[in-house]
Amino acid sequence: MKSATQVLREEHDVILEMLDALDAIAHRVETGNEVSLQVLTDLHEFFVLFADRLHHEKEEDLLFPFLERKGVPRAGGPLGRMLKEHEEGRAFVKTMATNAQGCADREESARKSWLTAARGYANLLRNHIWKENEVLFQIAERLISPDEQTMLAKEFAKVEGEKLAPESRTELKQKMESLLREIAATAN
């Protein structure tokens, strides 16, 4: 079985792939090209369901409290910073959702707001993922035994079943792949 930190790193890879897709759509918005409301909605849904509800909540509900019990402080430490960045990311995603219709309708102020939020989110999350992969998860791997890592990974799997119901991870993955194909097709 995979370790908890391995599961989270693999999820980071999926999120990074979708951030590349977000960048492609942001470029289309910036250059004045049409972007469908469906694409904007699908991107939003991915970041809410996968990045936040599935991934960030595993960290917030399971990994971070476990690390606190192991002596990693929340306030003034990496856990507090990661939690703050999760909240910042949620604000960016909310702004993208709020401006999606106007962006698709080519309303200039909505396009600018959506673009600023999309670029801010992509930048924030890329830096955030680097900090987790290169700092926080390395701390976790020193403090959490292999058996504890396995136990956390099992808890992750349980949470995943609860957080994605009724939509399964497979359905979300298929939707993500379809969105990536659609974005690639419109880039040509």
C-alpha cells in the first residue's frame, strides 16, 4: 500500500496538470478568445471537488492534526502557513466561479477578475505544492512511522469515499481527461 505522503504527492501531480490547463484557458481569456462557460465550470468543479474537498481536506482533517500530535506546531509553523494558503486558494476559486458567466460572455471586467483570480490561484498552488512536497512531507516522513503512514493512507481512502459521494473518483478522472482533451483541441 502507498504511504500517506505518496498518495498526497500523486494528487499534487494531478492538480499540477490541471493548473497547466487553467493556464491555457487563462491565456485564451487574456488574448480575447472565446471560452465556454462549460469549460470554466468544469475547471471550477475540479478544483472544488478534487483539489479542495478531496485533497486539502485530507491534509486538514487527517495529516495536519496527526503532525500536530507529533509536535509540529500549527501557529507560526508550516501547518499554519499551509492552512492559510488553502483559504487563499478557496478565495481565488470563488472569484473564478463568481466571474465565470461574465467571462464566458466576454464582459471585460469579469474577464479581468477571472483572469486575475486564475493566475493568482495557479501561482499560489504551484508554490504551495512545492512547499508541501519539499518541506512539509519530508517532515512528515521523518516523524510518521511506516505503519502510521499506512494507517493514514487507509483513512485517506475512507475519506475519499465519503467526500466524493455520489460522484466517484473514476468519474471525476474521466471528466478531467475530457476537459483536458477539449482544452487541447481549442488550443489548436
